[in-house]
Amino acid sequence: MPLTTTAAQHLITAGYIHVVVATVWFWDALTSFSEEVEAFRVVGHRMTLPDVIYILSRTASGGMILSDLLFTVMPHSNCNVTTQVVAWFGVFATPLNTLLFLIRADAVFNQCAKSRIAFGLLWLSTFATITSPFSFTGFHVEHTRYCALEKVKQYCAAGTITVAIFDTVVFLSIAYKIASFSRLDTRDSWSKFFMKGTGEVSSSLLLTGQLYYFPVITLNTLAIAVLLTPSVSPQYQGVVIVADVVFQNMMLLATQIKLDLTMATIWLSRRL
């Protein structure tokens, strides 16, 4: 398929951005590996559900960024098959990312059945990412086997919108619940553990939540705007989607490590 001069410029620029996004993700994975090992060591080498989700989240996001990078820099016999691979990794990467945030909310609400159902149903809405594989079409750049995106359908934004709503509701709910602990006069050990008087846990939850939420919601908003603007080049729409998922994964896993280390340190200090 022939490209206009403007479309060719968009393709080249987007290609550079794809490479930068992939480089940042792989660099983050390498540099955070020692912290991940330390967090695992501190908790006594016990593999918990959050640990499993952490690994799956890292794997799915890594698969998405690697397949996207190969789509960008390698020749392919069938462009649509390659776009499907990238999209299906994204279908699972996003819900896995948000699942860690769900577990954090479940802990703060002391595994309350009503809150668990409410947050669980809200989390299921993030599987709106299932629209992604049906949103992209690729094509071969003229006289080559290199691929580019021909079109990104607007309903692809459904997944990003539901993630933004989920993150906002969970973040505000956690903040409200932790704030309420400071007003309680109770003998409940779980509430006392999160009260401001004891400090470290609630502070860590709020701080890591803020570190994750505000940058991610900013990029989510940008991604939604780009996806819902028809005049934006499909090349830029594609790279924004990948960058959004990858950045969410990086921020969530980084804050999860900090929270794990803080929680482990507190539990160990109380056992001494």
C-alpha cells in the first residue's frame, strides 16, 4: 500500500517512539530485578497470589512490548496476524495490571464480601480490552514486507476508559477507607494496623497509590483523547496504546515492590 509523504513521516516518527518505549520497559525490568529479588527474600521465599499476579503481569506486558517491537522493526508475511499477537497480549496485560490494585483494595477493606463483589465486578469491566484484537488492521508498506497500522477503530478506547474508571474508584475508595481509620476508636487489630497512629502502612498505601494513580490517569486521559480523535494518525494511536499499557505496568509494579518491602519490614519488626 503506498504512503503519502505525511503518512511516511508519521510512520518513521512512531517507529522511533516504539523503540524508545520498548527500551524504557526493558531497562526498567533489568534495573528493578534486584528489588524484586529483595522483596521476595524479605517475605521468606513464600510465593503468594500477588507474587503470581506480579509475574504474570510482567510477562504479559513484556510479551506485548516485545511483539510490538518486532512488528515495528521486522519484516512480516502477514501484518494482521502480527497486530493480533500484540493486541491479545494487551487483552490480558491490562486486567493483570489492575488486578494488583484490586488486591490492595481488598486488603484495605479487610476482605469485606460486599466491597469484594463491587470491586470485582468493576475489575471485570477492564476486560473491555477484548475489543483490541478487532480494532486494528495492518498493511505492508509499499514494495516491502514491513508493516504499519492502517486503521485503529474508536471502540478500542473502551479498555482504556474502563481502566481509568476502575483506577479512580479504587484509589478514592482506598484513600477514604484509610482516612476513616484515623477516626475509629476500636479494638479491631486490622483497623488499628492501618490507623494513622501506627502510620507506616497507611502512609505507604496512600503514597504508593498516589505515585501510581496520578501519572497513570494522566496518560490514560491522553490515550483516550488520541484514540477518540479521528484526525490522529493510526501510527500515533498505536504507539500511545502500547505506551499506556507499558507505563501502567512499570508504575504499578514499582509501587507494589515498595509496598511489599514496607509491609514485610513492619511485620518482621513486630515479630522481634
